Amino acid sequence: MKDFYLQVELNPGFKGMTESRQQQDIVIFIAPPGAGKGSISQKCIKELGWEQLSTGNLCRKNIEKGSELGQKIDFAIKSGRLVSDDLIVAMVREWFHENPDRDRTVILDGFPRTVPQAMAFKAMLTAEFPLTRVRVVQLKVSDEELIRRLTSRLTCSNKDCQQVYSLLESSGMIPKVDLECDICKSKLTQRSDDNITTVRDRLSNYYRHEEDLLNYYSSVGWSIIQVNVESSLDKVFDQFKSKLDV
């Protein structure tokens, strides 16, 4: 990964192993936990035909198939360490090369999380996918609303499902049967870190990275679109579509 990154930096004409000449769109959500990016992403997939690239799912798939990347990721996780930026970016790069002929918009879920990840991703796009358009969607919501949402959140206990629900009437995400997943019928549970104290700590940690990422995105000319997400999901999605002109 580092060798690739150096080639991009030292030789702007480097195109990597393959090159996609097809125009493609990427949407990056930047939002604190509880802002609703997962719900908006699902509506984009169902109603707009977009595709979601989840780094969490990619990690699990690579571990399951025992790829070289998967073995390194598995070792890092079992050692109690964070998966390195180099491994994450290499995994994302591999996905784009395995799916080169996309004419749909791709949503990045959980990536980039840090400025180094964003820098390496930008270098990859410039060198190998130069026709890509990137738009950043910043979801705006107050801390009070985030705390209210997160402390009311439930998640399916089935690791292969992980559907998210809410106890809030306004969310439109209440399960049909109390504490039962609508999809797989497994038990719904509350995450241990969805309590007021932990949520405040998570938000504080998130904001330290958010400002740096937004500054970087602005510096490279990526469009940043702000969407207020304190109303109903349908109203938020209408605003989202209007601002992105889709």
C-alpha cells in the first residue's frame, strides 16, 4: 500500500494495474453516530438504485474468505488493535478494481474515517479512476437530538442481520413486535455504549476528526453539501434529493 501511494505521489501519470474510464459518482456521508446515515443510505439503495460500500462488511468478507488482506485484518482485530489505514485503503482499492464498470452512485459507509485515509483514497482516485465525481454530504443535527436517538436505539442480535430500530415514535423505525426483528425475528437489544455518558464521549471523539476531514475535503475541491436531519426521514430524504439534484 505504501509503495503504491509513493508511486502516485511521485508519478502523477501512474494508472495502477487497471483503469476505469467510466464516469462514476461517489457520495461520502460525514455525520456523528445517530445522525441517520444508515437510514438515508437504505432509502438511496431502495429508491435510487445506489450501491453501498461498507468497510465493516468488507472486513468481515475478507476475513471469511481468508484472503491475504483478511488474514492481516483478522490478526489486527484479534490483537486488540485498530485496523490500520493502509489495510483499509488497500481493501477499498481492491473492491473498486473488482467492480470497475459501475454506472451507479456508490455510497461510502464508514470510510474515510481519518485524513490519512482520505488522502490515500484521493490519490487512488486521481491515479486510477480520474473520471470519478465525489460529493460529501454533511448531516447536521444537535447533540441533544443525537443523545435522544442513540439512547432509544435497538439493534438486531443476529450478527448476519444487524437491522437497527428505534423506540421513538417520530423515527418511523419502531419494530412491529416488541423487541423482535421484523426481518429475521431475532431478539432486539440495546448496545452497551448507547447510554448518555458513553454517547457524549463518542460525540466528543467524533468531532475531533470531523473538522479535520471537512477541511481536507474543502482543500481538494470536493463538494460539501449540508443536510439538516432533525425532521422525519421522508422530509430529510426529500431535502437530500433536492440538494444533490437526484
